[in-house]
Amino acid sequence: MADYATLLRDHTTLTCRAVDRVFLQGYVPKLQSVGQVCIFLNRQRGFEIPSSAAFGQIGRKYVDELHRWAKAEAVPVHHFERGESKEKFARPLIEAAAKEGHEGRVALLGIAQEKTFVWRSWPTKGQEHFRHPHMEWGRQTAFVNHFYHYLWDPDWGPAFWKTNAYAPYPIWIYLNGHEWAKRQLEKVGIDYEELDNGFRSCADPVALQRICDRLGSGAVQNFFWRWFGRLPSPFTREDLKAGYVYELAFRQFEVSDTRVFERPQSGRAFFEGVIRDHLDVGRPRQVVLVFDRKLMPKTPGSFSTNPQLSCKYKSSRLKQYLKDYAERLVMPNWPLARVGWAVVNAG
């Protein structure tokens, strides 16, 4: 049996190492402490008593502006039911927006109630009936409406921008490095065959890797500020001039190393060897078979599993897996091995 190096050298048709999924959070540094919150409400916005009620006024104005904006831009608004797949509902709308091209557009404004931390205030004990009580502040969890802007971007393809109307007004952004690379290939006219999340083939693999290596923080910042200028915000122009400006932090960051094998046997031989060697080294206490659907005794059809090796350390995870892709049931399976690592910030 050929060793790993031989399989990877002589039996792969494409190798691509790239940034994969990126989940970012936007936050305003000047709204992260009690003192900063009170200064914002009192000195910046002019509220005599800094309180949750003041933030409530700002939030309601922001929500009204969101709905006015959605109507003016002809963006459909949808309230997600509990358990409803947001991505499945938004996908056809994003695909329709992609066909329009141009400068990109928001395909859907989705609303879902989710739990998050918000700033809350309450009168100091014993001052509940005072005309101007001293207010205590703290961060508390609450179920509030979150607004998902599902959009198509000319540089990043499908993405979403999520926020809510409660201080400190966080923003969550999902991007995909493979989708960014696809857009760059299209701009320079290089043909490629795509997978659901990656590449199956490319007319110029060297140029593809060069493009993937080029992705950096500048492209992310460009995306953020381009859409920040297009979407409604709870902050005014005067707030921005006073320094109430967002910074970005990683919540999750994934990097993938993809190898497309020439035929199924090569990919399976590679992965069987990897699994065998890992069993010899690690001797896991448990082996789990996972199906990507709910199976009942009467469920028809045949089922198979994709093997996966997974290692975790603190907030990092390394996983290696093999997939077989069938092209419209007429082409032979093209196996793909991928090594990916992710850093997840659960805070």
C-alpha cells in the first residue's frame, strides 16, 4: 500500500489551503463599562438620567428605522419560527440577489428572538420612589429580537450581518474565505468547479493558492465598513465623530487544507491509513457513527458515514475528514480529504 506522501503527491488533482468560515463580532469599546455607558447617555445623547429607559428610546427609534429602510429598499421581512432553518429559508433569496450582481444587496431581513447580554439599570435599593434615584447597572441575559441581514456581497458572496436594538449594540458577521476566493477567480476570468464549500478543480491551481494566501484583514474591514455605511445603525454621525466606533474580534476562525484525489480508492486508502495510525496512537475510548439525519426504524434507504478525526484543546479544534462527492448521479465519486482547524471564542 502506498504511504501518505505518495498518495498526496501522485494521486491528488488539486490542493488548496485557505481560510474557511469566519465568524466575527463587532463591538464598541466605549460602551463596555458602566461609566462609559452613563457618559454616552448623559453627555453624548443628553439624557438627564442614564437608565435602561433611555436605551429603550434609542432602540425603538432604531427598530423603526430598520423597518422603514426595509420597505424603501424592497427587502422582504420574515419572522423566523422556533426551530426554523434560517439558512434554508434565506438561500433562494440570496441566490436571486447573486444573479442581480452589481454592488450587492440585502436579500432578507430576518427576525428571531434569541438570548444575549444587554445593559440593564435599576434604582438603588431604598431609592425606588425617589424622583431622581441613583441607578445601578449590570449586564443581564435577555431574550430579544435579533435582526439578520442575509446579503450577497460582490467580494464575499453570501454572508449575514446580525444585530439587535439593545445596548451595547453588538454586531455578528459570518463570512466564508472560499466564497471570497471564488469571487476573485471570477474577476480575473479563471475557470473553476466548486463544491458546496470549496473547490473541486481549477484551471490555474497556482493562481488559486495565490489568491487564497492574499486574503487578510483588509478585505474583512472593507466588507464591514462598506455595509456599515449602507445599513441602518443605532449610532448617529455625531456618535461616530465622538469615538463610538466598532472594532472587530474573532468569535470563530477556520482554516482548511483540501486535497482532491483522482479516484475514490486513493482517498479511502489515505484516510484508512490515517485512522489506523491514530487508533494505534490514541486508543479512543469511544467510536461514534453519525448520520446527518434523524433515523427511525421505518426510515427507507441505505446509509453510510463519513469518517472524521477530531482533536480538541481548550478553544481550538482540529478535524480531518473524507467526503465523496457524486456529480448528478452520472459522474464517478470524487473523494476529497480535508484537514481543518478552528478557534472558537465562546465568551
